[in-house]
Amino acid sequence: MSEDEKMILAHEPVPGYPKIFAFVLVIAIIHLGFIFLRSLF
């Protein structure tokens, strides 16, 4: 393959993925906060 050629990895977007990712992220932050608060007391 020469340097002029580019490989493209494309896929169709998954509907609903950003909402699920945000939900899991919020749950993870709350969980870590809970663990941190328990370690203080």
C-alpha cells in the first residue's frame, strides 16, 4: 500500500448509544462518589 492510499473504517451509528453511555457514566460517577464518601467516615 502506498502512502497516498487511506484505509477507511466506517460503520453505521447505533441509535440510542449516546443516551446509554451518558446513563452509565452518571451511574459510575455516583458510585465512585459513594465509595469516596464512605472512605472519609
